[in-house]
Amino acid sequence: MDFKILGPIEVRTANGQPIALGRRKQRVLLAALLLNAGKAIPTHRMLDWLWGEHAPANAESNLYTYISALRRVLGSPSRIEAGSNGYVLRVAPGEIDVRLFEELAAQGRLMLSEGRNDVALERCTRALGLWRAEAVLEGLSLPEPLRGEAARLERLRTTVMDASLEARLALGQHGEALPDLEALTRRDPLNERLRAQLMLALYRSGRRADALAVYQRAREMLAAELGVDPGPDLIRMHQQILVDDSALAAPSPSIVARRVFAPAELPIDSAAFTGRAAEVSRLRTALISASPGHIVVSAVAGAAGIGKSAFAVHVAHQIADRFPDGQLYVNLHGSTPNVKPLNPAEVLARLLRSLGGDDAVVPTEVDEAAARFRSLTDGKHLLFLFDNARDAAQVRPLLPASPTCCVLITARRMLTSLDAVAHLRLDVMAEDEMITLLSRLIGDERVAADPWAARAIVRLCGGLPLAIRIAAARLIARPGLSLRVLADRLAVEDHRLSELQADDRAVRACFMVSYRSLDAEHSRMFRLLGLLGGSDISVAVAAALANRSEEQTANLLDHLADVQLLEVRDTDRYRMHDLLCLFARERTRQEETEEEQVQAVRRALHSSLVIACALGDVRDRRTKRNAKFGHMALGRFNMAADGFTTDPRWLNAKMADLISTARQVPGAAGDGTGLSIVHGAVPHQPSYGWGGRGQRGSFGESPVLAAGRPGDRGGEVAAPADPDITARRVGPLDEPARSSAETAAFSREAGDPVSTALSLGHLAETHRLAGRPDMATLCYHEALEADLAGGTVGTYHMAEHWWGLGRAYQDLGDNAQARECWRTSAAILHALHLINSDEKKRDRNQRQI
């Protein structure tokens, strides 16, 4: 958020949108808080500022109202904190123009005293550029105590103006300074220092007589107005002009100190940059709130295509004005396809040249070049953006030592071995943010013409800005290509990565750089994980998949997570991004034999089935006999039973493993040998309820479960009930809708997520049958969220909700999303059927015993 008081009071959001500040007293109150930002203001002083001696009886109540209104318009109650000493406005560094003005003013005057006239002029010019009017809080009538602070800032502005003119004259820029001097002298005719500077500028411009005339007018005005003679400085200037003193001559170019070139190397900021407001605010705060004496270094990490470079460039532009000595940018090419990463010596040579170093004396040794670099950057306010770093070793020699410098680094991996670095990890973008990005790239009209296709494209791009930019590039290049056609192309998994390439951008190529950096063992693990479809996977199942020990597997998975090829979901659970999963499958098909793929999935499925077979026994520990068989089953496969628990979250995680593995069986083993899950009808009215809830499903009318059979292409699930039968069962549609909605609301209020999920499922199906598929999808999503909240992941109810959601998407024309929902429903039913079968076997064994 930006607060401006050097002119009319103004507040803007991080996106540059102005904020309406309300009535006058409310604006005066905000002005008082801004002039005292970070300081506590007692209530009685605020009342005095707002009303003086004529405060009404309800003044204190009105003050609280104004404070509440300001908190509301500023978007955060914590902006204005109430304490024992009064109210405090919290402002982050760089958010208020007056603080930046004071910093630049101090730097300018210091540089002028040190003879660094070029730097002094640059600082003073930037400080004066922050003023949008002649007065502080112009147009707002301030109480007397606040006028003093405003007057102080206006006097400081005059001092900075004087310093900038002195720096111009010292640099020989008398021609540029002359118009300002003439205007300022007319405004302040009794200012002798301005008169002397004007005389010097006129003399150097060849206007000796005009310079002497300025002195004569000044002498007459001082005598008439004040009854005094000119001061010694003005008299000295007059005498020097009379005798043509050589000391007044403009400095020659050989004498003027070479002006320091301020590099501005940041790439152009993307006009379509969207979202990530929280991350932008966090990084800005980290970069501009330096501790005294310490250099600020921030590193942004994230997977390939996540938008690290665009994000870093966007933030760098926002803070660039705080680094007047220059902003330097280097693409280190740590993960650029087909480009070799730069070595530190190359980068240092480039940085030294940008800072004004002589090519002939640039050291070739890294240590010597780094030392020269630290000398050149000492005391200067410089911003460095090192983009696309390979690792910490590449960056470490490039870090300046001066606390006046700031460094921003982007890399795929976390550079944790760098000392005193603030780390920020970027995640995928939210769906709404991606829709906004797509709209900005291809136009709002095109997205509005087919919003469902736009959302399908966004979902299939998996939240990767690179993917959505490539998809947008395809649409821009072909104006006749409809969003629906592109969505259908992206929906074909085997072709999706091929569709996501345009010109020199390609998602596959970005992934390939990370993949080629892996050794044989890590790349094999990455490839095999693609067989499990990108769903959450535990260390145990991954170990079975790769035929490695759990300890070794955990190390492999952690390394893949470090290089951003996996996402850590929990202490021992990981997930692969959908597009990375497609890439891993491509590599598997090219580098693994079909038999190796079948065997890997066989091991993973076997592990999941063993766990599933034991879960029912271990879950029910009411008798030692029940637990005995679960432990025996685990023991046969060298799996410890100590980790098993009745915690629903743990049980749901194990069920997720089984579902994830079961979904991959048809694709990984087309012949189904030893792997196919039992096909056939689902038992009528099954009574199995995960987590011990004993919930009964409503798939009683379900015919044959088709998904998962060898040769099944679509992976769709037959309808659980004929629509006509359902319609006859629920009766008129309006009445069930009202009833289900009321039941869902009652259940949610009572805190019963299971009943809430069931009611929402009925409501969703009612909407679908009534021809309202958009409402049905919303209700089904809410039902699935309630399933998760109720600890009933993997129940028949959840399978039914996934199936119904698929039908709703089908009604909306989103067949790709419908198929995904049906596959999930099928996987849940497969897993439950196996567990039910195992329970029957267990009961039979118990009866035999």
C-alpha cells in the first residue's frame, strides 16, 4: 500500500488503485497518523486536533467511528493499533513517500558535502520528484500542531532544492539551472544565496551585465525592505564578477569528476502480471526493511514454469527507486534449456563493466574479481537481481558486502546454504488468478465468450503461469482457434505437453533441464512416480514402487522435492504436479521397458493391498483375535504393525494410497495379469463405512462398474441409478431441493459434516435432474469438502459424489473433467470392494478358528 502526503493526501493499494478516504475529519485523522507514523498518539491529543476547544459531547465516540472506518478502508484492522499510549499507524518501509523523501534528502546533502556532486544531484532530484504539489497535505486544513510538522517538511524541500542547484553549478550545468534560479528568486527575492547562485549562472552563461544587475536590485531591495546591506557571500560574488575572477569559470570536462553511470538493467515488467499480492508484499517488506549494518539477500524458489522470474522482476521494479546508484540484472542460466550456466568469473566481469570498470583491468580470477566488485559497490545503493541461479556456489561470489546494497535471487531449489538469506517459495497460482491472467493476455471478451472452456484450459495448465502464457500465445497466434478446441486438445494427456509449446517456450523443455540434472537413481524414482498419476503418495508405497528400502526412498524423495520435482504434502507424503507427472510418464515410456513398468506398479499395488487387508483388522482392536490377523498379514511382507492406528486421518491417508495406485492399474498393465482389481457389480447397499462411521451408501442400483477393466478406454463409471428411477424416488424436484437445502444448513450448523455431505449430495443431484448442472457442480464440490471434513475419505458416499460431479460436468460439456471425476469414483469403489472382500475372508478365517 502506498501513502502519499507530499501534496494532496492519497492512498493506493498495492495494485495502484486509489482508495476513497471519506469525510474531511477522517482524512485529517489519517494525516495526523501519517505524520506520526509508528508513534503512539494519545486519544486526548487526537480529540484536540479534530475539534479543539469545541469538542462535542460524543467526540470520543466519533473518534472511534473514524478509526474503525479507516481500518476498514485500509483493509486491515492491524494497520491502526490501539494501545495503552494511544493509536499507532503501522507503515512498512517504502509505503509512505515522506520517509523516502527524508532518506534521499539526507543522502543528497551528505554526497554534496563529500564532493560527490553527481550522486548528490541525482538524490536531490529524486527527492524533489516525490512532491506532487508545493505544500504538504495540500487542500486539507490542518490543526495548528500538525502545521508545524508540515512546515518542517516544506523547509526541508527548500534545502534540498538549494542543494540540487549547488550540485548543478558544481557540475557545470549552469544553463540547466538558470530557469529554476530565476523562478525561485522571483518567489523569494530576499534569499541572498539564491541571488548569488543566479549571478554565477548568468556570468557563466556570458551574461555579465545581467549578473551585475541582479546584485544591484538585491542591494536596493535589502536596503528598502530591511535597511541592511548585502551579506559577505553576495558582496564577494559581485567583486569576483567585476574583476572576472578565473575561479568563477565553469569547470572543464577534464576537471569535472566523471559522472557515475547508474545502470538500469531490469527487464521490462510484465503488463499482464497478476495475483500473488501476499507474496509481493512479503518480498517487498523483506527487501526494504534492512537491519542496520546487514546486507539484504532474498531468494525466491519454485518449480519450473511457476513464474519466479516475472515475480522477481515485478517486485524489483516496485522498489527500484530506493536504489539510485543502479539496478543490475544477470540471467545466470542455471536452468535455461540448451544454454550453459554462467560461471561466477563471467558474471563478475559483466558486473564490473556495468559499474564502470575498465575492460582492460577486469581481473580474470574469481577471488580477485569478487574483491574488486565489493570495493566498487561499497557505500552505494544498488539492487542486484540474479535470475535463474543454478545453486548457491554460483551465487556466493556475486554477493556485495555493503549494507546499502540489496540482492534478489531466483532459483528452482532453495539456496539454504547461503547465510542470512530470506527464503520465499512460490506455489502454483489460484484458478481465479489464472483466469485473470488469461483474460489480460487474450482479452476479456474472448474469455467471457466461453468461460467454461477458459476454466478448463486453466485447470489443465495446472496453475503454472508458463503453461497459461503458452496457451495464450497459441490463441493469440490463431484468432480463429476457439477456447473449446484448445481445451479439448489439452484434455488428451498424451498430447498435452506437445500442445504447451510456442516459439521458444515449451513446458517440456523446462522440465527436461531439471530432469537431466538428476543422477540415475533419482531419475529412475522420478520416472516411476509418474506411473501413480500425481496423487499423494507415501514413502511406503514409493519404496515398493522402486523396490528400495523406505530409508533410501525417503532420501530420494526429499532430493526430488529439493529440486522442485515433487511437493512435500506432509511428513512422509509427497505429490507430483500434473504436468510433471505427464512428463515423467513420457520418460518412463522411453526409458523403461513395459515389463519394468508392470512390475513397478505390481509392487506398489501389492503394498497398498497388503495395507488395505490389514487395516480392517488393526482398526478393530476390540479383540486380540481381530488384531492378530492384521499383524500376521503385515509380517508376511516385512511391514511393521506398530505404525498402524485408528486415527481417521491416518486411515484416510492409507486409503488415498490404495486409490492412487488402483487408478493406475489399467494404464500400466494392459493385460491385467496379476494386477486387475475385481470387476463386477457393486454389492447392494454396502454397509462398509471408513473411519468406523458405518455409513451406508446409495449405489444399490449400480449395475456393472466399468472403469479399470483391461481394454477400457474411457474409464467411465456406469450410472448408479437411472434418472427416471431417481426422479420417481425423490418426487417433485422443487420440494426435495428445499428439503435437502434445509437439512444441509441444519447439519452444517450442528457441526455434523457427514450429514451435511449427504444432504448436499442429494441437493446436487436434484439440481442436475432439474437441468441446473452449474448449481449441481457447486453443491457436489461442497459435499466433497464436507466428506473431507468429516473424515470419511474413501466411503461409498464419496464415490457417489465424485460420480455425480462427473455427470454434472458432462452436462456442462466438460467431458475431460467428467472423466477425471469418474476415474476417481471408480478407484474408490475398487479399493472398497477389495477391503470388503478381505473383511469377508477375515470373518471366514475367524469362524474356522
